[in-house]
Amino acid sequence: MLLGALALAASILHTATRAGQVQTIYTSPAHRTIAAFAQDGDLVAWFAPKGAKGCNEVWLWQLGSARQPLPSQGPKYRNVTCGWHVPAGSPVGLAVSFNDGHPALLWTLHESAAQALKFDYVLGATVADPRERRFQEVAHANHGAGLWLGGVAGSGGTLVYAVAQVAYKDQVACLSTPNEPGACALKVTDGGVYRIVGRKAPLKIKSASAAVLLAASSDAIAYVPASGAATADGRPLASADVPVEVLDARSGSRVASVSVQSTPVAIGLSATALAVLGRSAGRLVLDWYDATTGKPLGTLKLPPGAAPTLSVGDRTIVFRVGRSIRAVAIHGKRVRPVARAAGTPIGLSIAGNRIAWAENVAGRGRIRAVTLAP
């Protein structure tokens, strides 16, 4: 089965005659689903929640090689991932790239129970060192004050995550008159974007502020800064009034800054384009820009049913409307249907000419891919 899957994956990567044909490149064992999916170049990764027995597993597959489950499991390993309860539909963040010269994963686990203190764990492992690395515990109180995770992203040799610090506007007023309107209002006070290098402590990227959305492309990152405001439960907010920033991931120097007219709900970045999916007047609008100059390249109003997710390649932007997967050329406005998923697409993304996603059908996860014509 493994040899057959590898041969099929190789054909998707290298055979132009299969362009446009949807292929299933992986099917999970019975009663195992997929909660998150990511890809970068020839690296493919997915998060498989545990079934009735066993552990949660994060799988890394360099196409053309054997699949590897991460992190290392067993009594001698300190491991958050194995026994974590991941309810159906619970968000799991996942990013894959080369890191410090080796295929690497970064994933997040979220506290879903009604606890007094909720934790988001930022975790990682590599093929060279499969032990789980706990990079940060991002914790906030159930009323919102504390740290909030702003997402993870990976590309090339870059793995990053973002956080935002939320605090009371007037803590004294909240303690003394908590029932007064607005007495316990919250605001974003700090935060940043952090880069992972091997197993070292995360490095804060200079000039990057608190972020609510994050994307990466090789040595560049794009992020949506937190507006400074927070919801009543503490979640940091994006705003159309705050520019989307593109930075060099290592130096922190600004590459481009883009002002958008909608409130961002998703972003994507490639070497050629920054795409922003925003909400305006009750509908989603896709805008894209030159990634190095910020010059507008196109805009598109998405139809009802469009999902708040997108991915950007060097020539193409991919999004979905329900289970319909669609693409628009960066230097053009014609939208074309690419495929129709059998289940809700998970982690829909483009790497080179390969569009891939995960889906769960009849209690079993699978990864599907389609190659665009050159």
C-alpha cells in the first residue's frame, strides 16, 4: 500500500498528463479521521486524532519517502500531544516546512473545556529529533485576559506563530465595580510573531506586533495586526483600519504594507502575491496585491457559501465555496472550478502546481490532490 501511494504521489508531482485529475494520495486506517492538514513543497502533514485507543498523531510525509508519525511516544517521553482530548470540530493549528535543515512540524492544541485558565500549546518536532518540543503555553483566563494564539504558518525554512496579550482597560474599575457597563472591557496591550529555529527558544521577530492572522512564504511573513480592541470574551480583533504587514522573517524589516477596505478573516502569501480575504457588508471579498510592493493586483467578491480560507501560489489563489474548490489567476480575474470534495475540505492549500486538502468520509480521513496544468 505504501509503495503504491508513493508511486501515485510521484505521478502527481511529475506527470503533466494527470493535470486536472483529482487523486487520493492517502487514506487513513478505519475509524481514524484527520483534524488538520498542511503542505509545503514536497512536504505533507496531517493531524490524526486518537480513536478509541492509542495516541493523537501528527504525520509528516516527504513525498517519495516513508511517512513518519510524530512526536515520539512512550513512557520515557514527556508528551502533551498523545492524550490530548480533541473534540470533533475542535481547531488544531498545523504548519510544515524545513527547519534548521530538517523537515519539521509546528502544531497547536487548544483547551476547549470551561476551565478557569485555558491553554493553547505551541508544539513541534522534526524528523531529525522527533521528541515533542513545547515551545510555549499560551494561556488566558476564561474571561479573556492573558495571551491568545494568533495562528501558525510554515514555508521554506520558516516556521512561525503569533500571540496577542489582552488585559483590562481599567483593572481597578473591574475589581471595584464589575457590574458597571464597560467596567471590565478588554484591550490588546502587547504580543508579537515568533520564529522557530530547531529546538531553541522562539525568537521574536523585530517590528512585528500582536497578530490575529499569519502567513509565510520562504523568508517572508505576512500578518494581520490586532486592532487593539477585543471582544467581550477577550478574543483579539482584526480591523479594516490596520494595514496588513509583510516582513522579512529574519531581520524583521518591512517588505510591504497594505491597507484593505474589509475586515480580514484569512490571508495567504507567496513570492509573488499577498491575498487578503475580508468581510465587508456581510459578504467575503478577496483582494490581492504584489507581495513586494503592495500594489493592488485584483479584487473579487465571493459568492454566498464561501469559506473564510484561502491559499496563494506563485500564479494562483485557491479558495472554496462549500465543497467546491476554485482558483483565480493572480494576473487575471477569471475564476475556474478545480474540484469538488466529497467532504468538507480541511487545510486547503496550494504548493507549486499541486492543490491538496484533507477530508473525512464515512469515518475515515483521506488526502486528495489535483495538479494544475503548467
